[in-house]
Amino acid sequence: MKRRVLLTGGSRGIGKAIYDELIDTYDVVIPKREELDLCDISSIDRYFEDGKSFDILINNAGINIIKDIDSILDEDIQKINNINLVAPLKLTKYCVKGMKANKFGKIVNISSIWGVRSKEKRTLYSGTKFGIIGQTKALARELGEYNILINAVCPGFTATELTMQSLSESEMEAVFGQIPLKRMAEPKEIANCIKFLVGDDNTYITGQTLVVDGGFTA
Ligand SMILES: NC(=O)c1ccc[n+]([C@@H]2O[C@H](COP(=O)([O-])OP(=O)(O)OC[C@H]3O[C@@H](n4cnc5c(N)ncnc54)[C@H](OP(=O)(O)O)[C@@H]3O)[C@@H](O)[C@H]2O)c1
């Protein structure tokens, strides 16, 4: 039987590339927004009401809100924290139940280069992306005895809608100058790393942060 994967944010961008990489090997579930809205934490409880279980969880969905500290609204704080930090934790909590019973599980949390370093106006985003690395490390320690491996992947600048919204054309040109490989990542290049981490060849990597950024943070 194929292993069951829960993938969030699989509709586009990096998530769509992950879906395309995994679909031949796994039974990949991508909930529609009406089934699972990660901004509304109670919808996660409703989603698992029927006792769904998964072998692999990929917490990919995420948003970015770029604002200086004076402009940040309470609703921004709630929205980004819910989607990027609280929802992955709640999904992990539900998925881990079955994984523990099966003594098998793989979890990948998508963080960001802004989860290992930061820049101005990234207070909200970095708060969540550093946070999810903390969750990853703590859970790797707690869940290792159940053969549940959990890692974080930090994409650098990747050619998706999120990036196009976040950077102006001139900013993008300036950014290329700072990337040793002189280009953005294609979503497939990020997806390949996730495929390895959740696959059968990964039997011993857990609690790690894999930065896939063309050398930007080197
Ligand atoms: N692109 C980059 O350069 C980059 C760099 C570093 C890290 N990342 C991280 O990589 C991940 C994917 O980024 P991306 O660039 O592929 O993003 P994207 O193209 O903007 O896609 C975001 C995905 O998240 C989903 N999503 C947003 N809000 C949601 C909600 N409330 N409930 C459920 N799903 C929701 C979207 O679903 P809908 O289609 O329904 O809106 C979409 O599938 C994110 O965690 C991001 O922070 C991206």
C-alpha cells in the first residue's frame, strides 16, 4: 500500500512542485481551502474529526506579511502566526498519534532563509519561520524513539507567486547579485530535497535544518 501524505499549500508554488514529485510514489492528500483553512484553527479540529491518519506530513502552506513594526496590526499577527506556526503544530499533533502507533513517520516543515537570518520588515515572517525550526528541533528529540523523523527545509528565493509579490523588479536584480548561483530556485529544486527527506532513503536525518538557497546564506 502507498504511504499517505498530508501536504498543505499544494495548489501552487513550491507545494504544487512537491505534489508533482511525490504523486507517483505516494497517496498525496491536498485539502481544499473549504475543508481546511489554516487561518481558522478550529477547522483543523473539524478536519480530523473522522480520525484521518497520515504516514507523512508536509507543512508547506505559508504567507508573508512585510511591514515595519509601526504598521503591524493585531490581525496581521494573528493571521501569520495561525497559518505559519500554530496550524503546523496542530496538524503535527493530530498526525503524530497514528505515526506513534505505527512506529513510523516523516514530517517536513517548510521554513525559509528568513528563518535562519532576517532583514528589515520581516518581523512577522521571521518570527514564524525561526519558530517552526524550534518546533522541529524539539519534536525531533521527543519523537525519535517512535521512529518519527522531522526536519525543516529553508528555501531561498524561489520563483513562485509569493516571491513575485514580496520583491520589486529592482529588488530582484539586487538579490541575484547576492546569490552565488546568480538565480532563483525553481520550485522543483526545493521539492527534490523534500522528496529525499520523506523518502525511504532517509533513515537517520532528523532535527535538521536544510537550507536550499543557492549559497545565499553561506
Ligand atoms: N517562494 C519563496 O521564495 C519562498 C522562500 C522561502 C520560503 N518559502 C515558504 O515556502 C512555502 C510555500 O511558499 P510558496 O512560495 O510556494 O507560496 P505561494 O505560491 O504563495 O502558495 C501558498 C500556498 O499556501 C496556501 N495557503 C495560504 N493561506 C492558506 C490558508 N489560510 N489555509 C490553507 N492554505 C493556505 C495557498 O493556498 P491557496 O491556493 O488556496 O491560496 C497556496 O497553496 C511557504 O511556507 C513559504 O513561506 C517560500
